[in-house]
Amino acid sequence: DAEKKPTVVFVLGGPGSGKGTQCANIVKHFGYTHLSAGDLLRAEMKSGSENGDGLYVLSCNVLFGHVVWCCVRFWNFYSVCPDLVREHLVILLLVVYRTMIQDMIKEGKIVPSEVTIKLLQKAMQDSGNDKFLIDGFPRNEENRAAFEAVTKIEPAFVLFFDCSEEEMEKRILSRNQGREDDNIETIRKRFKVFLESSLPVVKYYDSKGKVQKVDAAKSVDEVFEVVKVIFTPKDE
Ligand code: UP5
Ligand code: MG
């Protein structure tokens, strides 16, 4: 098929290495759309939670009333109003799904790739663009293989921000954005997951000659100077 595949750059690096900060700069200069997998997951876990949980409580009340009514009448509650029971179960599943994402982020664990890839695909479609910075994904071998299998997209290259844990920890602890995973206990877990699961992905792409490694310990502007050169088309 002649359908043109989008250009994807994976932006990887440890927690607090500056992925989000540098992606914002790249967007301004090079016309990419920035998709942070972490931001998409946080939005998904919050989505509708303002009225969603209210809906869940309401649904529980309606269901309870229905069950009581059926008991009084000696009716089988499922056969009297199956739609009501089914709708309640759907709402219950949504609450479980959001809670699962929230718990995994709080523990620094990697959310199943089915969830992340769905969110990324939807965001890519909604954007109308054909150039994407995918920030903080893939985080393990399974993420990487699943993304390539589902989307048939291989990254143009991988931008890897290399930074010491000491510096990353300092940055995260002074960020103050109210993220539930920005406490020292979760930060340590995130570092461990990064070393054990995410670095192998960088190594994989490095073995294919696709990694652009950047020293991310310098100032934001100094790092961007290096990044800019990587994104500037070279005429040969
Ligand atoms: N800052 C940035 N650059 C600086 C510089 N050069 N000098 C000094 N300060 C600098 O930067 C962090 C802080 O440092 C900011 O205050 C910034 O001003 C300053 P930022 O750009 O936010 O760094 P970033 O690398 O984006 O850090 P982030 O915390 O977002 O990285 P993580 O990889 O930890 O977080 P992410 O949001 O990607 O994932 C969070 C969780 O979601 C994961 O732990 C996981 O549980 C889950 N997740 C998945 O399960 N699957 C996925 O695919 C993605 C996420
Ligand atoms: Mg980020």
C-alpha cells in the first residue's frame, strides 16, 4: 500500500532526564507533535474521575435499589432488568481500569502495552500530524515489540538523554507538579525499572545504529543546542 507511514522518534532517558522539557523545544522548532506516554496515562487515569466516581456511586445505589425490589418481589434481579446490571458492570470495570493505571504509576511499574499503545494510536490519529516525538515509550522489550507489531512503525531514530541518577533525583524532587510518583520512595523504584527494563530497549536500538545519545546533565539550553543539530536536516 502506498499509504505513507508517519515519522516517529522515540525520546528515551531516565526519570527526570529532561524528556518533556526538550520535547517542548523540539516541537517549537521542528513541527513535531509531542506525545508523552506518561502524560497520556495520567490523563486517562483522571479522565472522568470528577464525575465518573459520582456516576459509580449513583450506579451502586440504583443497583442496590433494584436488588431490594427484586428480593421483595421474589424476582431474579438479572432477568428483570439485564441492561441495568450490565451498565453497572461496565462502570465498575472503568473504575477498576483507572485504579489499575493509578496504582502502577504510583509504584513506578510499567502499564501493559495494550493500554499505552491504544492511547498513543488515538493521539496520533487525533493530531492530524505525521511527525511524532514519542516520549517515555517504549519502556521495555515487550512495549517495543508490541508497538512495532501493532503499528508496523519503526522509529526514524531514538533520542536518548543520558543523565546521572543524582542529577535526575535532584530535578524531580524540585519539580513540584504534584505528581504522585515524585516522592523519593517511588523515584528509587522508577530508577530500578529504568535500569532493568528500559535501558535494554536503548541497547537494542543502539545495536541497530539508531541511537542519538545526548549528555543531558548540562543546562536546558546547552542540551537543546545538541538536540537541534540532531534534528536539523543535513544536505548531502
Ligand atoms: N529540567 C529538565 N531539564 C533540565 C536541565 N537540563 N537542567 C536542569 N533542570 C532540568 O524534567 C524534570 C525536571 O527537571 C523539570 O522540573 C524540569 O524543569 C527540570 P522533565 O522534562 O519533566 O523530565 P522527564 O524526563 O520528562 O521526567 P519524567 O519524570 O516525566 O520522566 P519519567 O520517565 O519518570 O515519567 P513518565 O511520565 O514518562 O512516566 C511516568 C510513569 O508512567 C512511569 O513510571 C510508568 O509507571 C508509567 N508509564 C508506563 O507505564 N508506560 C509508558 O509507556 C510510559 C509511562
Ligand atoms: Mg516527562
